[in-house]
Amino acid sequence: MPRVISVGTANVPYSYDQIVAKQFARDLFSKRRDDIERLLPIFDHTLIENRHFCYPREWFTTDHSFVERSESFVENGLKLSVDALDNCLNKVGADYQDFDHIIYVSSTGISAPTMDALLLNELKLNTHLKRTPIWGLGCVAGAVGLSRALDYVKANPKSAVMLIALEICSLAFQKDDFSKSNIVAVALFSDGAAATLVAGKEHKLYGKSDINLISSYTTTYYDSLDVMGWDVVETGFKAIFSKDIPTIVKNNVKGNILEFVEQYGLSIPDLKHFVLHPGGAKVLDEYERALGLENGSIIHSRNILRDHGNMSSPTVLYVLGEFLKTSDYNTGDYGLISALGPGFSSELILFQIQ
């Protein structure tokens, strides 16, 4: 079975306490919303204490064109990608020659040539490196990228894949958008990048990990296209997400998980570990109820949400890195990686400790 060898994350330059973000929203949105004080408790209910961004506070108070945002996406995204990649490789003493395929996922900016090509040139990676850029999957993209890495190295056991997930969610901040959705976005989202190395069973780094990826399971729900995504406006992207996301988790996630794990003779109680994308506090609450877990028990996801906020696609990989770091597992344990995103869609990955 393919194995997750290492997860690395990037150092994003500016850190903001949630109290500071709340005051920023009060100062900005009170100009056009008389009910801002009624909405500000959103910041208190996110479970977030701190988030990281590519820009200082002043950036968010000035106008930025789509061109400027796109140039900033490339410049900052490349820096964060290199940082996450180096962090991932350094953890296991690997180098740039130890992977032959790069999967690059992102949704918060555009670049052609794609970011993986820019990264190849920046680091002088192997010119024959296979490249798979994936755009537009949003919060689910980290898990989808991991699934595609699993598929590739299962078919090519001598290979290793480097998955990079990058999002600069702050580029979608629209200072003149006074909608509730934008206020929720200000309370929840942040910037980040993660890199994950996945190796086949005949690769030299295979023995440096004991996390076997067994299989993945994808579900896209009918008639849910308006639940999450982007509106394209003159100044860039504008967030779309529905208050119904926790309800979708409540109504669908347990059934999806059962459909998946029963193929392997398992039930939900057989799953000992959960690496879940923390889309928000209510989403985690519904996951715990659906899985029959005690409130607050999905600890790694809550830790990442508390310290980083929702970074979209990299977030589930941050959670995976937290899980690997603790090594709080036993041989034979089964676990589940899960994320949700635009489509509206679910991605599940079953893993086992070797």
C-alpha cells in the first residue's frame, strides 16, 4: 500500500489574534451595517484563536484589482510552496530528487503556466517531473490531491508523489462587500500551504513511515452547486458558502462513511483516528454527532482550527501533519481522512497503521 511519508507546512508572515480580526470587522463593516454588533459574535463561536496571512492589516483597507491580486497570488504562493516543500523533505532527510510527480492543488488564484511549473523552474527540479495541477476544488482539494497521489503510487510502486496545497484565502477579501457571507469569511478563513510526500512500496523512503493509505471514496451531491464556491467579480473572487453545510454533514456524512468502510468489512467503531478538515466549529460538532463521538474529541482538527483557522485545501494536510507528529496510534489501527468542498462534494480516505 502507498504510504504518507511526511507532511510539511509553510511559515505565513503575519499572525492575527481573533480578537484583532473581530475589531477590524467592527471598524470596517459598521459603516454600512447597523446590525454589525449582532453579527460579530460569529467571531467568538468559530473556536479560532489565531490565524495567519500574507499581508499586513493595511492591505485589507485598500483597493486591489484582479491583476494585482493575481500577481500577488503567484509571488506569495511560490514562496509558501517552497517553504512547505522544504519543510516536508527536511523532516525525513529527503531531497528534490526523491519524487517524480507533483500534484498541485489550489483555488484562490490563477496562473498560466501553473504554479507547479513555476516551482519546477524556481528550484531547478527534474525537467522530466510529471505535473498534475488541479484547480477549483476548494476545501476538499487537499484530500482529493491525496487520493490522486494514492492512485498514482499504487499503480507505480517505485514512485513518490509530492502533493502541494496552497491557498491565499485573503485574496478573496472584498472590503466593499457588506454581506453576511463576507463577514463570515473574515471570521473564518486564512492563508496557508502544505506539502505531503506519498511513496510507493518499492520507493527508498517507504520505510520511513507506517501510515498506509488503503483506498479513497468520492461523493458529489446532486443539486448542491450553490453551497460553496466563487462568484467572479471585477476585483477578483467573492466567497459563496451556505449556512446549510453543517446540515449536509448531519444528513450525509455518516451514510457516506458506512458505504465506504463496509467495503473493507469495517464499521464506524472500527475507526480509531479521524483526520478531518475543520470547515468550522459547527461542522466538527456535526461530524462528532454523526460518528457517535464525544463533543470535542476530534482534537487534531480542533487544534488546527484554533491555531490557523480554515485555510481551505491545506487545512486537512495540516491536521494530518499534527496526527503524524503526535504518533498517538497503535499497529493495526484504522483511521479516516475526510474533507468537504465545492460541488458539493466529499472525499474520504481510509488508512491503517502498519
